[in-house]
Amino acid sequence: MTAGLRPYPDYKDSGLPWLGQVPVHWDVRASKRMFTESGERTWPDDQQLSATQAYGVILQAEYERLVNRKVVRILNHLDKRKHVEKDDFVISMRSFQGGLERAWCRGAIRSSYVVLKPREGIYVPYFAHLFKSHPYIQALRTTSEFIRDGQDLTFSNFCDVPLPVVPLDEQKAIADYLDANAVMIRRFILNRRRLLEVLNEQKQAIINRAVTRGLDPDVPHKPSGIEWLGDVPKHWEVRRLKTLGKVIMGQSPPSTECNADGNGRPFLQGSAEFGPSNPRAIQCCPTAPKTAPSGAILFSVRAPVGAMNVADQDYGIGRGLCAIIPDIEILDRNFAMHAITVSKVELLMIATGSTYDAVSVGEVGAMRLPLPPKDEQQAIASHIFKETATLSRAI
């Protein structure tokens, strides 16, 4: 996108760190000479638009249909909204994360957003790709302290990042090329996701069978008294997690005490991706009130409820996590991981019925686990490891 499609004989330095080398016949120009800011107020028949990273600027009703939920509607000062035409661009409060949004229809946007209108010589699909590119977004992020100060991006921020001037026919060729490849990539991703679903289902089936039925198909069974669990081997118990170890709910210190400069104890707040496998989730905090010791099972109590990891060292943990510390005399940690994976269905039912996806430490502790004798737990964990190794590698 920034180097063209053809193998040009010569390139030159654009003079912009984010843009790098460009074909010699390309130029660089101030953004305000290529796009103008529009302050036009809403038209009487304008419908409300939503500026979204996933879908661009679309009708709010259409966005609600796509995400299957209602969004906050503007009820006051409707006359102050800004008018948007199809193929305008919008700078929203999240543009520093995902770039500028292309408008796919006419309507009105909230007054705090910036509406950009392309001048002559602009092929909108090309700039739609450019404004969503990682280098451009990073350049946009460097134009202000807005992230730290909680400010929105402005037209001035946009003007601080010059843009490439590309012949119109090349803009079209590049955009067409990217659009065609995007279709193939989306199809590839969809197929991979379907394959992942199948592999994960196979893996989970192996875990469920071993954790709830054991390894001996001839052993007598008894009713567990739990609908989702069914029958279990006759010599097994069913115990609540809190009787098999400790469950420690995280507690978040003041945000001012946490940092990313390496001073203090490693601290995990809890998110969609957390823990030792994701360095970006790790901050440092000198006074984390709650600690997950090395070897503890880290368990997410907020969306996504039930995500798990194992602490590879001592961590401070925030309110999004709890630490499960098995009593090793009665509960093997590897078996515990598998048993919790199966038993957390109870928590997911509780979380789904809540205002937002979350469970309490009491609900985690009350989770019921099938409990074989310790040596059988270890044999089951070893069996699961061997039987799922190939699936895990494929995933």
C-alpha cells in the first residue's frame, strides 16, 4: 500500500518514518490539503450513525442488529450532531486504537466526532485501507498526549500526519488488489476457525470423558446427583472446590500504584488474555494486596469467565482474577485444571444470567468437582496429556 504494486526501478525516502520508501513518482502532502473538516450540522431526515472499528460508520440500527444488543442513544442536543455523507471519514474517540472510519451511508454522528471530506484526486477505498494500516495508526498516536490525558483525537492531530500522494489509477489498482486479497483472507480465516472448533471439540470430549468417567470402562458407576455431570465411578467423590484447597479473590490497588517500568511485584488485572503467556497483560505494583503464588491456578472471574493459566512466579492479582491453590495432599494440580475446565459449566450458567459476565469468589469455591483417588487423578491427567498432544499441536 505504501510501496505500490509494480516493481518500480527506483524508490526514494518519503521523509516520514511511518511511510518509509515510496516510488520516485509519488509525493507527500499535508493532510489538510487532501481532506477538509466539515462542521455541517445534521439534516432533518438524518438517521443516527455509529462509528465502529469493525464495520466503519453505519446506521446505529444496523450496528445493533449486527452485534445483537442495544447501544447508548443520543437523546439531548440532537440539533448539534454533525452531518455525514457516504465516503466521508470520521475521527472517533477510538481512532487512536483502530484508525479512521469510512462512512458507508448518509446520516448524523455525535458532535464530538470529526468529519473529513475528501478533496479531488482521492480514491476513498485506497485511503480506507491506509487509515486502517498499523504504521498510520502508530503515527497518529504520536501526535498528542490524548491517550494519557483522556482527550479525543482532533483535526489538528490528523493534520500532523502528512499523507502520500499516489496517482489515481494506482490508488484504484492498490485498493482493488487489497480488497480481492481480503476476501480470500477472510475465507481462509473462517475455514481455520471452523477447524479450530472441531479440534477443540475433540480435545474437550477426551477431557470430559476421562474426568467424569475415569479410564476403566468396566468400573461400576453411581448417580452423582448433578444433572450436567451424570453418573461417576462408584468409588469417586464429588466435592466443592473450596474443600480441596484455597480460593483467593484478587484485589486491585489504586491504579496510580501500578506501572509498566518494572518496579514492584508483577501484577495481573485480568482480561480476555492474561497471565504469564501474555507479557502485555503484566504490570508492576509495589503494594498488590492479594498474591497468587507460583504454581497457583489463575482463574478469570470476569468475561471471559473461566479462562485459566498457571502462575510461573508470584503475582499480585486484581479483581478480574482469583487464585486457586489446590491442597496437593488430595488434589493433583494437573487433574484440577482439567476438572475445573469441565465443572466451570456451572459458573458459566451463573455468569450468563448476570447483568454482565462475572462470578464471585464464593461461586468459584462452590463449584463441584468429580474427585477420584489421588493416584487415579494423576493417571487421568497423564492420559489426557498423551491423548490430546497431537490435537494441542494442531490447535
